[in-house]
Amino acid sequence: MWNKPQLLNALSDLLILAAAAALLAAATVWLVRVPSLPVRQVVFVEALPQTKRAEIEAVLPAALRGNFFSLNLETVRAAMETLPWVRRVEVRRVWPEKLELRVEEHKAVARWGDGRGELVNTHGEVFAALLPEEAAPQMPVLFGPAGTAAEVLRRYGEFSDAFLPLGQQPVAVTLSPRLAWQLKLKNGMAVDMGREQPKAPIGLRLQRFIEVYPEAVAKRAVLPTVVDLRYPNGFAIKVVGEAKGK
């Protein structure tokens, strides 16, 4: 073997690589286990208007186990995402001792269901959180079967736009288990639109009602309690003590 320089060179290269790999492994173990290099600072990129400092302090310390290199970023992310108003978290290391958190909070646009403390965010997702008392009366209430929040929120937007020219606004929108729609206006009137109909879609029936609203409804001495738009070619109105068709 000693008279084969090429073999000796290859063996030498192999030994150097093995030594380098062992050194790298030892360095990695040292970086993970060494008590130095602690995370000394946690920085939130943006202000968190809904999440309280006490809530963060209740979940974050337990997730900050290990040093700058060994700390598990996924554990930190998961801990923060357990907080009621936190929707999504991104975590990254910033050398030499900082952890940077970018937190997206839920933006509540509506209440969901009956008194269960659930809200709907701008993405149509349902989450559980306490709404500030002053904000609760200003938010519409949406009802629907599980998994339909995004659709109900989208419809709420369409109905709000439709009633805008009349100076009215839905304060509640309901989708029944049979997929029938009903809304309640700010003036207390309920509008029953029923299910979608191939020959008379909800949008068409609603627009027809809005066109005649100023003359057929707004000028009445007493506003209808319920307006029934389930008819393909007309609608019915109900006032306390009477019912009339249109």
C-alpha cells in the first residue's frame, strides 16, 4: 500500500473528511447543550391591540426552553397560537440572543351564534374570544350550521351592499340547516328570503323588493314585522295583527 501514492492520498482525504465530520458533530452537540448563548430578548414586530401581556407571560416562558440554537421555534409558535386573539405566528432567531415574533391577530367583524363567545374574523373563520363590551353592540350576529361561517359572512356583505341605498343595514343574518336565508334589519324588520331558486335567485328577489321598498314599505304608517321574499313573482308583508300580499 505504501508504494501506491494515489491510494494513500484517497485514504488521507477520507480521514480528513471523517475528522471534519466528527468536529462538526461535536460542535453541534456543544452548541445545543452549552448553557451559554441564552435567548435574552423576545421582540414582537407589531403591536398586539387585543392580546394582553399577562396572557403572553402565561404561555411563553414554558416554551422558551434551551439556548439560542436548541430552542424549538415550533413550540414557541404553537404556544402563542393557543391565545384567543392570535391567529398565526411566525418565529425566527436573530443573532446573537434575540427571538423575533410576527403575530397576526384575528380581526373580528361579526359575532357567531347564540352567546357562545364565538366571533368571525375577516377570513370567515370562527374563533372564541371575549369581545370588548363597547364593540359588541356594533357587530352583526351571524348564524349558520358548522362550517358555513365564510359563506354567511360573504352573504352578509352582499345584503349590506343591497340595503345601503335605503339607509338600512342587516344586524343579523341566518342560514338555516335547510339552507334558507333570513336577515334582520336595523329597523327591526325581518326579511325571509328562503332558499336559492334556479328561476328566481335570492339576489333577484331581493333587488326587486328593494326597488319597491320606498313606495310599498317605507311610506306605511307601521313598518312590516316580516317581509317574505320566498315567492318567485312577488312578496308578502306581515304587520302585527295583519298580513298582506304584494
